Amino acid sequence: MYVVESKAGAIGCMILSLCCLGSWPAILTLLERRGRLPQHTFLDFATANLLAAIVIAFSLGEIGKSTFRKPDFTTQLPQDNWPSVLLAVAGGVLLSVGNLATQYAFAFVGLSVTEVITASITVVIGTTLNYFLDDKINKAEILFPGVGCFLIAVFLGAAVHTSNAADVKAKLKSLPSEYKAETEYDVALSFAFVPCFQNLFCFNKPLIFFRDFYSSIKNGDDNPERKKTDVESQEKPAEKAKAGTAGFFVELENKRAIKVFGKSIMIGLFITLFAGTCLSLFSPAFNLATNDQWSTLPKGVPKLVVYTAFFYFSIAGFLIALILNLIFLYRPMVGLAKSSLKKYIYDSKGRGWAVFAGFLCGFGNGLQFMGGQAAGYAAADSVQALPLVSTFWGIVLLGEYRRSSKRTYALLVSMLAMFVAAVAILMASSGHRK
């Protein structure tokens, strides 16, 4: 069995884990925005997640000599370690439900906002619990200032999205005059509840207004600089709206799987808070499974190694994801279209990306646990600085923050810099498990 023993090795695992775990949410968000049903995507995602755990267990879990205290994966499977297995199962269920909830939250409050809120809840609750569960092997004088930096980054994130919301509202002033009266009231109402541009068009006006509005944008009427004759307009097809423009947001709403028109922002916030609570508890549960702090194992039975615990952890996550998503196929949430198992099987568009996202999540979680077992799970919670990576992908893949103000960009850079500092400090608090 391969064991990470050095502090440098543990930090390396955490950095790789951060890259993996910060990337898969952007892929799921992109697929939803392209119209793929979340139920189909998550079934592919969960399957790949389980396959990643199996690969890790039968490769790294079988390398080297097996000993009584550190048995390899296959040696430990038949042992009487069910109390620890059940804790690993609980952790897997919590992570899977949390990930499933975030997939829906992405549509309502956006990728960046969801990651900021869930990551802050995870770090504050999860890091504190892991610090005490690990018998304080992490350096508290470094660890908790790192948590403080993380929270500062969260507040900066809120400022970023508030500023960006004001930028989007300003962009609407360039709309044709016949739409300004309609949009000004609705935008003000919308932004009173949510500092996030994805919910800009959650209006309660008749849908005919949106059809007319969308048609005008497709014809280029929202761009005052675009002046063409009727002949030129007939010769050239309508251009795709550029990221960051009002037309971009309307086109997004028309293509995406989860429609947010007329939906309350409170739905998204509730889902996000629920996801954050689940994600804050899966790491402490895994910590208890591998280190038996509650002394639940029978005498003479070795503690679960990371690979065995991760195997059971992933099986539980897959099963709960399978059950819930099969239910959601026929009884969908938040107004999604009904589907079926047959439709899922034949829906191959985007399947490769969903599988890739599942592998990223699976290997990311495995690396997090390997690093946490060596240097303390509280330090390993530094990988929850997901906004550091997801914001990058949000800009590159999803067009977030395009054509924003200098103030928004300044706040965005400050937020990312603070996340970098938080990650560095949390990793620096790494201890060494005896």
C-alpha cells in the first residue's frame, strides 16, 4: 500500500486535489447551460467517480508490502471493521448529496457564488471539527489565521458579485427605449435580492415580453453602435451575442436546461446552504472512519486505510446518486423536463465531459484524503478554496465578468489573492500524524 509520509508529499496531494476539485463544477455548469439535463449529467458523473475510487484502490492500495497496522486494500476488505465502514458510508452520502445540490444551485446563483458560499461553510465547520478530531496536530496559530483569510476572501467575493450586478444593470441602459421602462423596474427588483448576474432575467412579466425582447437582441437592437441598413441586415445572419452583453444572458436562458425565469432566488440560496452543510461534514466523517477517534472498532482490528475507506465512501456516494437521479428522471425538480432511463441511455451529447468531471472529482477527493491522512484533515481542507480555480474557469468557459467595470476587476483580483493566501497558510499549518 502506498502511503504519503512526508509533509511535502501531502502538500503536493493537496495542490493537485485543489486543481481537480476546482475544475469539475465548471464542466457540469457548462453542460447545463448547453441544455443537458442535470439528471443525465450526474448519473454519468457519479459512475465515473466510483470508477476513479476503484482504480485508486486496486493500484495505490495494493502497492508495497502489507502489514498488520497498514494492510493493503484487498486484505482489509473481509475484516470486521463495520463501524468504520459505516462512517465512511455516511461521508460518501453527504458528499454525493452535497454535490448533487450544488449542480442545481449553479443555475440559480451561479458557479462562483455557489462555490464561495459552500466553500466558506465547509472550511469554517469542517476545518474546526477536523482540528479537534486530529488531536490538534495542525498548528492552530497558523491554521485559524488561514481560516480568517478564507472568510475575508468570501466577503470580497460578495463585493465582487454586488459590483458585477451593478455593471450588468448599467449595460441594460443601452437597450432600446421601448424596453427600458420594462426592464428598469424588474432589474431593480431582481438585484434587491441577488448580487449575481445569472438571475438578471428572473422577471415576473408576461413571457411574450421576453420573446419580443429576445427577438430584438437576436437582430442586434441592443447594440447602439451596430447600425446597418435593411439590405445589410438581410444579407448577414444575426450574430451570436457576445459574453457579458444583455443578449448573452437572454440566449443563455433560452439554451439552458434549468430555467430561472420567474424563480425565487431563495430557492437557490436554500439549495446552496443545504449543499454547504453536507459538504462541511463529509471530511470529518471520513476522518473518523480512518482514525477511529471514537474507539468503535473491535480490539485487534486495524483501522481502515485511506483506500479501503475511500472505496466504501465512493460506493455509498454512487448508490445514493443513482437512487436520487433515477427518481428525478421521472419526478424532476425545479421545473425540469421529465425524462426516462431510455432517454438517458441515448443521451450521449456531453457524456464524455460528464465522465471526465466525475474522474476529476474522484481523483481530487482521493488526493485530498491521502494528504489529510498524512498532514491532518484540517490542513487538507485548504482544497476547499475551490473559487480560486472555478472563478478562472467561470471567466474562460462561461463568460463571467466579461466587460465589467474596473472596480469589479479590482475586487476580483483582491478576492483571488486572498484565496491564494488562505490556501498557502492552511497548507503551512500541516502537521504529521504519528
